[in-house]
Amino acid sequence: MSDAQLLRGPIHSVHVDLGATFAPFGGWEMPVSYAGTVAEHTAVRESVGVFDVSHLGKALVKGAGAAGFVNSTLTADLAKIGPGRAQYTLCCTETGGVVDDLIAYYVADDEVFLVPNAANTADVVARLQAVAPVGLEITDQHRDYGVFAVQGPRSAEVLTALGLPTDIPYMAFVDADWNGAPVRVCRSGYTGERGYELVPRWADSEALFRALVDAVRAHGGEVAGLGARDTLRTEAGYPLHGHELSLEISPLQARCGWAIGWSKPQFFGRDALVAEKEAGPARRLWGIKALDRGVLRQGQAVSRDGAAIGETTSGTFSPTLKVGIALALLDTSADLSAGDEVTVDVRGRTLRCEVVTPPFVPVHTK
């Protein structure tokens, strides 16, 4: 996709004003960094950061039985939560691959708001529309709303400064008002820190984001881009679709079996996933931490005692730990345990690494 074809979010001009560097991601032109990825990463871990993630998809399932329909298609058990709660879930193929991972907002029995990944929104919507009963509407609202993530130990202080609610349980949301405009506030995020995700209308996004930037900076934080979002989620061991989850990587392999309602009689891919659970997945996601100096990247071969056992799915330098880290899909036949030593081929150089159970750093989301 050429630069001219890349989509832009509702506040692209704000990112230009803030001096952002940009890169393509999921078909969108995204801000990668402002003050620098390490500084932005550190701000989120130690104080607070704000991300524009308006590229994320939005879709509405509305009509009689909407919640029941979503529960019969996506993996997690929506019946275990109720209105005002949100849930991490997956849309799978009949063979158990992952079309996308997403957040489902249970608004009411007749309304569920979905937030998929940018590049997969149309596919998720089409799969739901293909099996939706008469009277149920599934609408792609990708460019109707913005999404901002305020993340870090001081995130509640930032929202309080704007008069927005903060006393919300983890993975719950409220519909609030900011300067006369509606905004949905959810206690969630993708960094491993306490945080909130705000969903304003597309047209209201610029004013809200500018106010968030001022409040974040007043509380010692930074505006953060895609670079810090990736280093933060990797340290937290969170999967990224296209890396740790894909049409070829099942939820069980990615340690996301907890997001499957195994007792449900129906959802996309149920038979294949039940069979894989009973047989045991052939590979499993692990963390890899460098013991020698070197930076790990996606697609590097991992070996143990000279035998290939898998490859890295994501890799970066950890600003918190000051070492190279990676997530890797490794054969279960290798019978690995945390603390085992493996080697990674880094451009023809053998790098000693330690096997780690994700996350790499303590998670403070709740």
C-alpha cells in the first residue's frame, strides 16, 4: 500500500503539530514516536502516557438477541459478564485459527460494541454478517469513533483533571460526558499498567486529545506512539495479531485458552479448539530473555542443544530490563520450563537466552 493510500485517524494534524514520526501499520499512517520510544515507554511505566489508537476497528451488533448472538460466535463467554462490562475475546476460523482478537463491550442485551484490530475489522464484520439472523444488524463503524489510551500509574489523575470518571472496575466501562460531548471510558489497556481507553465520536476527538496531552504533560507524562506501545505490550507478554496470533496460530498455542468459554455449546472454531485442547497444542508461546548482548527480532530461529525448536514471533530491546526480549512459539515436545537455556540465531550469531514465562515485568492493570 502506498503512502497516498494509507488511512489517517481523526487527529492526524495534531500528531504533525507534536512532531511525530510516522510509519504504516494495518493500512493506517500511525505516529511511531514523539520524544523517543524509550522516553515514552518509561513515562508510561513510571507516570503516564497517552496514545492515539483510533486506527482500531469499531463495529456495532444491535438488535434483539445481540449479546446471545455474539456469545454464539466469539470465543469468550459473554454470559459471564453483563451490561457495563468489557471482555477480551477472539474470532476464530472453523479450524481454530485466529481471524482477530478484540474487545467486546456489553452495552445491553440488544447491543454489543466490538473493537477489533485495524486490518481485520472488515473480515470480522463480514463473518458475523454472514451468520446473523434476520433483524440483527452488524455495522462497521471504523471511522465513526476515535480511541485514546491513557496508561500508567497516574492515569486516573489525568482523567480526573478532565472531569472524567475513574472509579471503574477493571474491564468495565461507563458512558460519560466531556464538554457536552459523549465519551465512553473503559478501564483497560495494552501496556501492563493501570489505564483507561476513551472512545469519543470522530468529530470530537481532536479537542479531547489536545486536552489529554496537556493533562498528561502536567502530570509528568508523555504523548506516546506505536513504538512504545509495542515495547510495553511485549514486556507485558500481550499477543499481537499477525505475530502471536494468526490464522495459523491458535489461542491455545498463544496462551489465550483463558479467553475461551469451553462450556459453551457453540462458537466459531469450537470443535477444532476442543480437539486441540484434548490432544495438547504442538507448540506454545514462551518468553525469551537474552543472556548475552544482542537485540531479538521476529522470525529468528530458536534452538536447544543444537536442535531447532521454534522461532521468535516478536522481539525488542526492553527499556525496563535493559536486555533483549522476545516472544517465541516453541515445540511442546522440547519439554521446556522457565529458566531453561536456549539459543537464538541473530543474523548468523548464536545468542544465549533464558526461557521465561510471560510477562517479563510485573503487570499492574488491576
